[in-house]
Amino acid sequence: MSEKKTTDARVETAATVVPETAAQAPEAAAPGGLSRRTFLKGAVAVAGITGFPYVHAQEKITLRYLGTAVNQSADIAKKFKEDTGIELQYIPLTTDDVTKRIITQPNSFDIADTEYFSLKKLIPSGTLVGLDAKKIKYADKITPVLTRGEIGGKKIGDQGTAPKKVMFLTGEHSTQFSASPTEWMTLIPTTYNADTLGIRPDLIKRPVSTWADLLNPEFKGKAALLNIPSIGIMDAAMALEASGKMKYGDKGNMTKQEIDGTIAALIEAKRAGQFRAFWRDFNESVNLMASGEVVIQSMWSPAVTKVRTMGVACTFQPLKEGYRAWASGFGLPRTLQGRKRDAAYEFINWFLDGWAGAYLMRQGYYSAVLETARPKMQAYEWDYWIEGKPAAQEIKAPDGQALEKAGATRDGGSYQTRMGAIACWNAVMDENIYMVQKWNEFIAA
């Protein structure tokens, strides 16, 4: 949600939730994606897809939706059923458990919502099938931030697993990524964001402009770090590089020497009492910040939103070194066939049609197809969330709670400014097994 990443009330009241052991829940300029001339090498983009529904009139269908719950909303499930007659059955798990389920139990879900950085683990397993872009109505409208790594015609940072590196396959059943666009897509992107640190400005009472402050002894016992190894170590790397203690060739693909140096520095900080907590759950991050136990930490946009709706000051702080970005998308198990498969494609097309995108953008995420989301938002909402303009009137969260007063501006500014300042993407490293072992040593130290 990453991370995508919460088990808040939105998920608990969803149409159907499958009980699980753990749950959690992450362009006004050049808004379009790949052009028809450059995308899919001549494939027909719409291919007979004209609207919703084409499964609607038949017997009841339920799609088992596996994901980290960042996009799993009772409101989205309700609206989708109203429009199509198809029910969603949510299976909310942690990021790591979603990956494990896809690899080991591909028959236990019909559609998976996972992150692009996980694909280096998932695609070699052969459990996901390439998605036919000809069946995706808005395939050529997907933002170039994801398909080409560009915004406004300019390249953005691509350290780590930038989506453009793992967006396409060489064939429908291929286990190899294609360096250039093909008809077969690994995932159909849904939401993405530029993540940074969350802070309590009322308790810090001074400007925060650098990732280095995550490890600043000034906040000893008041800092927290995300305990998902592949993401937490990226936040740590941003802080260590900003402080001058480490220099990386690629923070998203560290060498063993770089991993060793990073973990040694983290253990030193931990033993000095720097960290109050290492959180894995959305609600835990909210509670740490809202209570004031923590004043600076790894954070996700909807968690910041949640803290603010509680009437507590919380800022998703832009930092001079840039953002750590992530992107999620829908994938289909290779075994999915027949009408269930048709329904899954219908859900993906519905999701990109604008209503869901606008809903999630009110949480602070970005939609993969901005031009369909825009008509589903009020002009003042678009101006606030995307253009970075002062709110012309009160800004509300998806549940209707007041989020910002008139005159407020979005943390970090416009879409162009935020996504244009990406330093790295969530990643799976070549030395992932070694990295996880070392991270666990840090947590246990």
C-alpha cells in the first residue's frame, strides 16, 4: 500500500470478509498513459468492451478478492454490486502473506491485489497469468508514471522495482518480464503513491525537511519504523543516506556489504533507544501517532488521513531527498476460467472507470487512470488532491469526515511535484533472503 494496508472499519464492514489470522491494510499535466500508437504494438485497446455489465443478468457471481485491504472498501464493494450484480468477498492479509498465498494457494482467490515490487517473487512461480491488455478498456490511458517512468515528459527516479521494469510479460504464460510494452501485462495498476515520513508537527515544533530526522537522537524513543523488511529497510536507507552514514548504488537492490552496513547502523540506533515501535499494522501506526507516543515514523497516506479525522495534527512530510514510491495492481491466477474470469475482467474495468479511483484519491492515493477519476470528483477536490491548490471549501475523507478546512493545501503539493520527486520504489532485492535474515537480526537485537 504500499502499501498498500489496513483493517480499519472500511474493511470490517465490507460486503463479505473472509476471516484471516492477520490483516492490515499505498496528473493534470500529461494525464494519459501510453498512446495507441506505442502501446501493445497495434493491439485493439477496447476490443468490444463498451460498459457494464456483461455478466450482470446471469446467476450470482462472487469474486474472492485477495489483498492488503488498502483498496478493499465496503463502499466500493457496495457500488460494484449495484452496478454489476457481482459480489466481492474480501480476503485481507499482510503484504507478505498475500505473496505467500498467491504462490502456494492460487486456487483460493479469483483476483489478487498486490504490489509491483512483489512480482519478482510471484512471476517466476507461474501462478499468475498475463492479463490481456486488449480486454482492458483504459489500457492506453494508464499513467506514464507507471508504464514509462515519466511525468510531464521527464524521467523520474527508478531505483528499486519501478513498475515499468515489471509491467509486461513476453507472453500470456511467460515467467519472464519484457523490457518493452507487450499485449500481456503482469498486473493492471490500481493505486500508487509517493510515501514519506509522518510527523506530529504540534509536538516536534520545528521544521522537518530530511529523512535523516528519523534517526535523529532528538527524537529518541519517539520514532517508529515499518516492520515489513523490504519496505522498512528502504526507509532506513533513505534516512542513513540523508545523514551521510551510508551511500548506496541502488537502495532498492543493495549489495551484501550495503545490507550489513544498514543493519549495523539500525542495531546501533535501536540499542541507543531511538525506536518506540516497529509496526506492521495500519491501526498500530495510527494509534502510535494519535497518542503522541511517536512523533516521527514510517507512515502511509490513509493512516495520516485517519489521524487527521481524529482531530490530531499529523503531516505527511515532504522531504528534500524525495519520496519512496509504491504501486499496486490486480492480477489473476492462472487457473481462473470461464465466467469467473469474465467477471474478474469486468471488475478491473469497472475499477478503472473512475468511481473507485475518485474514492481512493480522497484518501490521498492516486488513480492509475486519472482522466476517468476526475469527472467523479468535485472541481475543488481535484484542485486540492491533484493540482495542489488551496482547498476552496472543506475537504472530506471518503467516509464524509472533515479532513481539511478551506484554504489548506495538500502535503507535498501537486501530483506533478510529488510524483516528480520519487527517489526510489519499493523493491525485492537480488539479495532478498540475506536481507530478510539480517533484518530479523535487527528486530531481535
